[in-house]
Amino acid sequence: MTSQSWNPELYQHHAGFVARLGGAVLDLLGPVAGQEVLDLGCGDGVLTERLQSMGARVLGVDGSPAMVAATRARGIPAEVADGHALPYADRFDAVFSNAALHWMTRPDEVLGSVHRALRPGGRFVAEMGGHGNVAAEVVALHVAAAEFGLEPGQIHPWYFPSPAEQAGRLQRVGFTVQQMKLIPRPTPLPTGMLGWLHTFAGPYLRHLSQDQALPFLRRVEALLAPALRDGQGNWSADYVRLRFVALKG
């Protein structure tokens, strides 16, 4: 996993829309009452709580101890775990993941780990950043990183596959792909681009001094303004989501 630190309160403030927009992929799970469901990359547990309310026997896992603590504070079982090496075998009827897989940059290990965690016939239902996701932000971050003396190719923290690429990876570890769709989804940013960057650009900021951090973020913001800020000053992010359903044979 990438070196990103998470603060549940700031995440909810700047990026609460992530869970609010996760309902569509949650619907793809179908009935879950009485089933064992793993929420991979559960974050602060908002969607995990919805799974539990639907009758699932749910377990949330996340690489962030702070996020796991936030999930447990909702009364939901949660564990710190690395998605590249989940410590489960033939345990779950379904694995669900929303807006987390693109932070796990060794995808073959992740998909193999999910396959092992599922029971035969179990389903893997997920949404993640897909090919073209936050393309403008990636370019601006790379430009600013180079200007600040960093090597952007070594810092880039995300994996945004195409549908064909992700389907191929799933099939190679033993999944049968039922659905795979790339969905452009321009997304309003309630706290602006700076709020988004403060939340998600940690892997870049950790290489900068405290005095450099805000000038770096302002430079990225300035690069993005012509494309992502409207005439009234409202910001949006150029999200492209990859949503899929795959079954373990």
C-alpha cells in the first residue's frame, strides 16, 4: 500500500461524498442477509454500517489503524489488514470494496488475496478509480512535483486500470467476470480542490518540508483551475470509476 495517512474526521469533512456515492456499487451485491461479507478498504465504516444494517455478518478491513478505530466506534467488527495479503481463506460469501483498490498498487497480489478469502461461488463486487480517473490532477501533481525537485514517477500512488486490463487480471487469478463498466463521473468538491488535495495528496506531501507543502498545493490548484473550476469558483474532480462484479469458480 502507498504511504498515505488518514484522518477520519478530515476525510469525512473533505471527502464524505465518497461513501454517499457508493450506493450504486452496494446495490450490485444483491441480498446479503445472513452472509459473511468483507469490506476491503472500509475507511471510516459508513458503507460497512450499511452492509450490517442489510443483515450481513460484516467485517471491515483497512490498512489505516485510525480508520479501523473509526469503524469500530460504529460498533462494527474491523481489523487492520493489508489488502495485498489478507489473512483469510474460504471464509466470505462476498468481498465488497469502494474507492480503495486503486490505492493498492500490486493488483495481482490483491486479487489473488481476495480470491483466497472467498468461498467457492463467492462474489467480488467493487468500484475503484479506472483508466482516466483524476487525469488532470495526476498531470498537475506530476508537473508541480517536478518543479519542487521530486521524481513524480516514483511517488505516484494510484493504480487506475482499463476495463480490459482489470478483467484480464481477475481472470488470471481464477475469477469469472460478470460485469465490468467504466463510468465517467464528474464530482463536485464541497471543500474545493485544496480540500481534495489535503485529503488525497499525502504521498506527495510527505516528501516536502512543512514550508513547502502549502506552496506546492497552491501550485497544483493553479494548474487545475482552468479545467476544473467553473466561473462561480466551484470545483469538481474528473472522476472515472471502474465498477465490476466477479465470481470465484
